[in-house]
Amino acid sequence: MSRSPEPVWRVLVAAVLAGGLVAGAAPAAWAEPEPPADATAPVEDLILPVDDLLAEVDSLDGSESESKQGETVTLALTSDVLFALDRAVLSAKATTRLRGVAGRIRTESAGGVVKIVGHTDDQGADAYNDRLSLRRAQAVQEGLRALLSGQSVTFEATGLGERKPKAPNIVDGKPVEENRARNRRVEIVFTAK
């Protein structure tokens, strides 16, 4: 089987184009236009907003996270390591975790108010979640107060229920238990030195 010959016109066009490119001549459509000699344009400075970077670091097991925005430090502990399900009494594990937080406040805090904010997931009624998140924040406050006795620390406890989740509780119409666990947390917020 032999190949049919190329039409003559294709061979001629290819040869002309190749010869022109090899010789350095570019077709007119490829040439860059020269700006007019009297062309001027105003130069304006671009001013863009700069947002603070908010980096969050999670522990390997996901039970703790830390973020810093400016001088504000937020330490978050999941409720699952602090409390039994649906309870506001600190667990035995909680004391160990709170000792670490108290040490950080003792060495890093610039003073002022230490805010403790309780959060829940989306399960349960809003009023119930608001009360539970406040009771949990108050339990952490009392635990830290005992660990920081003798320090001039002022505490402020609030409960936000499910109003400020870290992650969506439901994705594509399905509950995501991992996200719900991250949302059940208590945050300790203080100003660093």
C-alpha cells in the first residue's frame, strides 16, 4: 500500500512558510505593533487591603488547636476531651489539658481578660445548646481559676451554642461526625505579651 501524494498546493505553502521563517521574516500578523511616539498614560499606585493571616495549628489527634491573630491567642480544646457526652463536669483528662493551658496563660499572657467561650454542634435545641455551652465555659473557667490562683487573671465565660462552627455540621445533606466533634469545643482567648 502506498501513501497518496500530498496535494501540490500544501507542499508549496509549507515550503514558503518554512523558508520565510528560516530567513527571519515573520508574517505581518505576527509582528508586534510599535506604540506611537507621543503615547502617554497615567501611572497609578495600586492600593490593596492586607488582611491578617490567621494560621491554625491542630494537634495530631485533633483534640486541640491554636491560632494567633495579631496578639490574640486562641487555644481550643474539643469538648470530647474535657467532658462526657452532654455533660458540663470536667473529666479527669480535662485537668491535665487545663494545666497546660494555665501554664501558657501564666508565661505568655499580657494580662487583661481571659475569655472562655463554649461551643456545641448542631444537635439539640438552640436554647439547650446555649445553656450547655455556657455551663461548659464556666466549668473550664473554674478549673483555670483554681490552677491560676494567686495570679491576677480576670475571666469572662460565654456560651455561643452552635452559632460559630469551625466546620459545617452537615455536608451535601449528610451529617459529618468529624466536623461535629471539632465544633464541640471550648476556646480560651488571651492577649499575648
